[in-house]
Amino acid sequence: MKQYDYQFGKLNYRTIRFETEVIYKPNYQGNAVVNYTEREIPYTRVIEHKHFEMFGQEVYETPKTVISKEFSTEWKDGMEPYYPVNDEVNSSLYAKYKALADKEDNVIFGGRLAEYKYYDMAPTVERAMEWWNSKE
């Protein structure tokens, strides 16, 4: 962990590479987000941005749309860490950093990076609220 100058080594992550393009049709996929799990498809998710703001007929009133494809890729220094690599080596390494963190006073480590866990936003907020309620 950066907090401890990576004294045990760096935890491994996966990251995301985005490719954004303009599509000259009013509707590309019919939803804001579509996830892909098929091995043959090189990307994991496509976001069609207009569906976050437009609905129904309004979608078809604009002749083009913008999409972003997400590609899972190997993480390297300087890249944004998105997903922890859950294997024996990284779990063991995380346990060492967790032991150091547990000895800290007046420091709160929380969230994806601190817990070396993948969280969607709703569980992240839930964890924060659980922590807060435990302090009352």
C-alpha cells in the first residue's frame, strides 16, 4: 500500500481502457449500459451515454449517439487501479498491509483500494454507513 511505501510490494489490479466513438444512428443499444461476458467479445461493457439523459422518443430525435467501450486490461504503475486481483499471492500481501493498518490510531482505511475488494457504489455507501453507525 502506498500508505506504507509498498514495503511488502505492490498489490495487483486490473484496469480499464476506454474507447469512445460517435455512432451515426439514433440508438445503438437501447440502454445506458450493457455488460458483455462472452469470451469472444474483447470488451466488457458498452455505455451509450445519451440513455442517462434521454428516454423514449427523445432518443430517436437526435441522429447520432456516443458510446464508450470498456476493455479490461493489465494494470501498470501510473494507471488507475479498478479491480483487485483475487489470488493467493495478493490476498497474503493484503493481509500484511491490513495488519499494519489495524495498528493505526485515528486513521480510517475504507473503500475498494483500502479493503482490496471490488465494490459497486451501493455496497460502498452501505459499508461507510455501517462504519459510521458502529461509532455511535
